[in-house]
Amino acid sequence: KGEITDSEIETIANYYDMLQMDSYASATEFGKKAKEYNPDIIYIGYRNVIIYHETFEGELFKQHPDWFLKDSLTGEYVTHGTEGLKAQKPLFDLRVPEMREWWLNDISNQCENEVYDGVLIDALAKVLSNWGPKRKAIGGDQQSYMKYSQILLDEILAENICKNSQKGLIVANAMRSGYDDCLKCYADLLFHGSYLEWIEGGQSDYEEGLSKLIDALIQIGKEPGDKFICFQFHAGYPPPPKANLEKSDNRLTGSAIMPEMGEHYDDKDKTDDEIAEEMRAAFPYKLAIFLICANKFSYMGYTSTKLVDDDPRRWAPDYPEFNKKIGEPLGHAVKKGEYYYEREFEYVKVKLNVETREAKLEWE
């Protein structure tokens, strides 16, 4: 909310193993200070494939207004949304060669910045899907949709991995439920790894979506080459189970999280103590999902705020599990039921039942 302090930077740097920032000069200065406190921290920049977050006031828009999408009917610029700051963010027109060249050079410049270790590429799904704002500009017919997606694939992502893959870590907000392979094919071919923010997916298809994503991540771990996977879990319980629990298989006695806890997370009108209590209660379930999927270069985040001057329990929680040994995995996770998984590490056994919203961590 205000000017960040050196003390807060020190706390952040020593708490997190990885930080994703933007490409502003202020972020570069932040990164320099963070690496003074923690030289091993992984620090990556950011670029969206369709949303220009610098807004209409950004120099790029002022210099090249023809690089951005317009509504095919009204001729007005299409934006990220219709309200607030989203209404001030225009969308890149990937069909413009000069815009694509600028974008690729921006990724290159960030990778070559001595502070950054790589870049996060965001919003693939918005280009690959029939996202409303984009559809207003390019049309909703299948041919236009496929042609625009092909430009992203051939002229941006494929070019980027050829040009910049040796310069730094190229991670994308790629994999998510809702697609046949959870967009694993993109992570396989075009990036060093994937950032995950839609881990538990939609409420209506929770079991199918989450289990499909887990299956894809387990498969990544079995394949040659190590992928960098960043799990960003949000606070809150999973939705209530749809199954009749009395008839469900693989129930977990003494589960870390009980099914009746399920509800949407909402911090409105809640105290910091109430929020911290809910986060703590839901954490073992999130941790179980992570450990079932985790590979050599996997990282887990868990927050309920983006503001460092909020209660630290919301962005830097300190749980007993953080001080427990996990050890080496004794194998990949095994799927023993339609929505049930088990995995063993040296010091902990993990059981996860997505259908019943139950998880159990058995520590040595």
C-alpha cells in the first residue's frame, strides 16, 4: 500500500525461494536488494502475451497505437475488462510483425538483465481460448480463432524458445485444467516449465479438472528432462464433495481436512485471525496436492493477499510442516482410484482423495 521497507524486502527474500516481478526499473532495484539478502533466490520478470499491463499511458501504446486490437464493430480499443484498471489495459495485436518483434526483444532484454534469472510468460489460455475481449476484435468463427492461435504458437512462442531459451528460464502460465492435456504439450515443447494458478479449477468440475491436472503433472515427472513447476495455491477450502461419502472408496480416517469444511474462500468482513485460521486448516490439503505432483524443480506458494503490509500470516505463514524433512521421493505418485493418489518420500507418506476432499500426511 505504501513504500516498501528494507526490512520487508529482507523478510520476503529470506522467506521465498523464487519471486516473479515485472520489468520496471523499480523491480530491478528490488531484485538487487533481494539478492543481497538471499543470493540464491530465483528472480524472474514478466510479460503477458496479450494484455499490455502498462495501460494506455504506457510509452509503447503512445508510440505504436496500431499494435493493439480494436473492436471489429465499433473501432474502439479492446481492453482487458470493462471496469477499473482493467479498462485501461489494451490488448496486443499478435498479427502485427513489428509488435511480435518488440515482444521477443523484451523477453530477451529481461533474460539478459543481470538481476533476472528468467521470465514468466502469462495468459496463454486467453489467446488459445475464445476469450471475450479477444473475440470482439478477431471474430468468433473457428477459422479466425485457429489462425490467431497459430500466430501465437509459430511466430511468438516457437520463435521465443529458439531465441531466448539459452539466456534464461522461460516459464509460462500454461498448464491448467479445462483442456484435454491441461496444455501439457505447450509446457513440453515451448517452455522450461509452467506456473500454475488455476490448480483446483472450477467448482462445477472440481474432481475431473484437478485429477486431470494431477495426472498430467505426474506424467511430466516420469518423462526425461526436469521441468520447472511453480504451484501458486490460493487460500480457502475446496468445494463440498458431490459424492455420497458413506459410499465413497478410499476414505482417509484422520484426514487433515474434513469434507464439511468445503466452501468458497472469501475474506470479506473477516479478521486477520479468522483468515489465518482458515489458511492453516486448508494448508495440509494443498500440501498433499503439491507433494503428489512435485518433481525436482517444483515450488509451492500459498497466500491470501498481494500486499506485504497486510498481516504476515497471509503472505508469509509459518507452519510446522516447513521444519519437517520430506526427503527424496521413493517413486512417482500412484493413482489407486479414479480420484485417489498415494506417494511415499523418505520421511512422509502422502494420501490424497480428491473426490472426498481428504488428505493425510504421515510424517516419520
